[in-house]
Amino acid sequence: MKARLPYIIGFIVLVGIEVCIGVFYFNHFIRSYIGDVIVVWVLYCLFRSFIPRKFSSYGGALGILAFSFAVEFLQKAHIADVLGVENPFLRTLIGTSFAVEDLWSYAAGTAVTLIEIYIFRKLKKEEQK
């Protein structure tokens, strides 16, 4: 549990940031791009909060990228309409519009996550020396 606590805290903080971005609508760039970068981090923190340490961090990050891409392509297929989702909150959560830029934002968020994993592991190895 102790090893997962930073991810739980990170998840809560990042969700708070996402809610602020959504509610206060800072500007187009932050809402459209930075928000999508951060959502990858939110999902990664959620993933690491529940998945055992022995599961690959890199694999988890890449799995989240694949999941994000799948959700985006489902948006292109108008999945919310196909499923008949009328609740505004759920429609926002699922998403209703496809944008190639979102794919780039998810990739950027994953790249930052992979770099963070690499740096953390390198620092941890140096501490053990």
C-alpha cells in the first residue's frame, strides 16, 4: 500500500486539475491539448494504484496509450450516440468528437510518462549503489 500511495495522491490531484480545466475553461490550448496530456497521467496513476508492482510500468503506460487511442476511435464511430447515452456527464466522459490532435496529445502524455519511469528507475538504481 505504501508504494501505491503516491499514485493515489497523484490521481486525486490530477483529477482535480482536470475538473478545474473543464469547469473554468482556461483557454482552447489548455483545455484541448494539455487536458488530454494530463488525462493519460490520470489513467496511469489510477492503473498503478491498483496493479501490483511486478507488472511492467512501461507496458502499463503503453496499454493506456492503446486504450486512449481506442476510445478516440470509438468517438469517431459516435459510440455515445450508438449506445444511446443522453446523460451530459457521461457523454462528456465518453467523448463525442474525434480529433487527430487528441491522438498526438495522448502520445505526448505517454512519452512524458515513459521518460518519468526511466528517470525514476535510473535514480532508484543510483540510490542502491
